[in-house]
Amino acid sequence: MTETKTETALSSDVTEVRAQKLKMLRELIGDVYPAHFHRTMTNAELAEKYAGLELDTESGDVVTVAGRVYSSRNSGMFMDIHDASGKIQIFSHKDTTPESARALLPLIDLGDIVGVTGMVRRTKRGELTINAQEITMLTKALLPMPEKWHGVTDIETRYRKRHLDIMTNEDSKLRFQQRSKIVSGIRRFMENDGFMEVETPMLQSIYGGATAEPFKTHHNTLKLDMYLRIAPELFLKRTLVSGLSDKVFEINRNFRNEGVSTRHNPEFTMMECYWAYADYEDIMDLVERLFADLATRIHGSTEFTFGDNEISFKGPFRRVPMPDAVKDVTGIDFLAIKTDEEARAAAKAAGFAVEKDWTWGECLAFIFEEKVEGTLIQPAHVTHFPKDISPFAKEVPGEPRLVERFETYCNAWEIGNAFSELNDPEEQRARMVEQLEQAHARGEKDKQLDEEFLDAIDQGMPPAGGLGIGVDRLIMLLTNSPSIRDIILFPARRNKND
């Protein structure tokens, strides 16, 4: 902006300048933060309506728009204002704009939010423009915007001050718009497939449904220690027992008091569903249809790019039993190994450091994680997990050491986890008791047996397939985001002074 008499009298400190301008505005117009202002259209709607307006032509229409000032030229004669849908150029000139409106221009800074009423025209250069007839100050910004061309480059600031990141970074803005579209797409897909959305408690007196360290809190009225849920599984299964619906799902927030990484956040989003009279193969088909639908919504195709890889969500995905996958990569045939001791010996002979008390299944799962996971770039369902690490899944017929469970992998990440759900109440109790004993042996003294869940299973749960999908990781894939913090609006951060 060219310096004006008003600006000459102001302080050289940027924030002080804005504070002084706010004082001047209050004296000039009174309310600088009015409660009521009604625009007639968004910037995107305006661009669509007048897309055919010819060069150097006025439309004859007067419209009202609003947005944040992103650029200002020629002492405010030209301004670009942005709303959530896009930008529009504002032209303020003595021939078209009253003096009362032009008097505001020296007091408007980048980042201020204004409303503008005026005639729509297209300039000789093709820029859709509003000839301002009235300018309304809607919000005076007391802090400056980040530098226009570089935006917020410091990674810590991007996460801590996400509003600035989105304000100045179109890629970040698009990413969160796509996140909303993906979550909405999951909900629509599940509902169209006949699933009923339900809500289960986030505060639980007994945590379960997965193995993880919980967040602990206290209910003052009930005088009861409680936990933020680590999974909604047990409540969703109780809903299935009730007969409310044969197909239930929940898009939920889970909380696990564990590590932070590019793929892990203590608070994260899952979609979990249970489908009566279905099994894990039905769930595989569901996953493939869902993933293909979401990719098409975002990219217009089942093919998209993540990093250096071209990913295809076109089904069917590769399906491979875990013992076969391990054998293909390492040569170790776990199905030919009969005992825990033999499994540990085979793992050690192949160079793997395993614990002295690990079971056959734990050795198999460990080697899979070490040697196979990293090779699963294209989407694949890894099936037939060890029973040792899968307490809620039904056994594979003819192979009691394995269960009807699969995990869906892509880009070497686990995206989904599914079972043919165990519904034998005696077997379920035995496995949960064993799991509880193992947890207590690890020092997890807060872990308890969920008798209310077991009581519900005693009432009779239909055979069912169950699924949990890590929504955040799925969004990372579909938006080409290498870190989970890039797709969570406000990720957990350390205190600034720590």
C-alpha cells in the first residue's frame, strides 16, 4: 500500500498500528464487529453465475459478498477478499465508491474481514470484479497474517496454529475439505449398505475391545474412576445382541495413551461395524467396495498416487494367509512347526530375536511384522492370524491355531482389522480370562473382566463379521499425506514451554 496521512501518524510496531486503527475505526463507524451482515452469495457462487460475463462489461447486478482481505494494491483501490469458497477482486474508485466507503481503506489491513456491496463487472484483463458501492468493516484483525507467498513454513507452527496454516496454504485447506468428504462418504456408504449408525459411550468404567493403555479420568457424581474408550467393540456387539439392527456401525473417536508418530495420535478416528449372519470374507468384500467408492469420490478413479507409488483401490485385493506370506518371504513354514519351542528355535535360526516365553503364534506374528508388512504396498488382505493374538475371532476349520481374521494393508500400513466374530460364550469367557491374566502379568492392574459384555453374549449373539478401519490412515492415503498430523486439524502437541 502507498503510505497515507493516516498511516504516517501511526506507530511503527505492526500490532500497535492495528490497535490504533481499531481505535480510529471505532471513532469513525462505531461497531467494528457487527453481529449482523447478510451476503447474497459466496465468491464461488458469484464466479459460477457470472462465468460468461464478457471482458470490460458490467453485469448490471448489485451483489453483496464478504471475506478476508488477502491482498491490497494502490492504497486499497484493488483488494482481493477470500471466503471459504474462493476469492473475488474489489475495486474502490471515486467514480463508483462513495467517500464514506473510501475513508475506510487506509484503516483496512491484510487479514481484516469486510463486506462489500457493489456492481459485478469483468475487467479488460478478465478479472471478475465488484465495483464497491459500500464497504462494511466486519472484523478488525489485531495480528498480521503470515507472509503471503510463503505462508506458514515452520512445521510446529503449522500444527499448533492450524488456523494460520489453512488460511495461507491451499493444500492444507484442500486436505481438510477432503477429510470431511471422506468421513461423510464412509457414513453414506454404510447407510446405503443397510447399516444403522449408533453411538456408544466414550467414558467407560471398564476398558476393552483392544489391547492398549487407556486415558484415566474420574466421574465426580458417581464417585467412579473411568476410562476414555480404546475401542467401541464390546458395546457394539451388545447392540447386535439386542436385535436393534443386523448391521450396526459407528464412526468414533478412540483414545490410547501411547506413543506419537507419523502414523499414531493418542486421539484418533475409527469406523467400526458389525454385520449379523456375515463372516470375514463378506467383510473383505465390504472393505473393497468401500475403499473403491471413497477413492472415486476424491480422485474420480480407483487409482491415485501416494508418495512415489501408484495405488489401486480397484478390487479384488490380494488375499494371503499370514503363514503363507511369511513362508514366501523367509522360507519358514510355520504350519509344519508343531510346538512353541520349535517356533522359537526356527525364528532364532533365521536370525530373529524372540522372547523365551513367546508362543508359536507370537513368533509368526513378529516375523510377519518384521519381514512382510513393509512389502505390502498395494492393498492386500492378510488372513488367518494366530489365535494367540486374536481373542475375539473364530477358529479356522481344521487349523485351531489360526482364526478367521484379516488385516487390510496398504503402503505397508495396517488400515483395517476384521474377524468372523467369536460368539460362543464359554469360549469367549475363557479367552478373555486368559487375556486378563496376561495383562495383569504385564502390570496392567486396572484391567478388569467385562462381566456385562459376557452377560450379553450369554444371551446369544448371532454369528457376525466385524470390522474396524483406521479412518485417519485411510485419509492419509487418499490425500497423499505422509504424517497423521497433516490430516488431524488440531493434533496433540507438547506444551509450548516444555
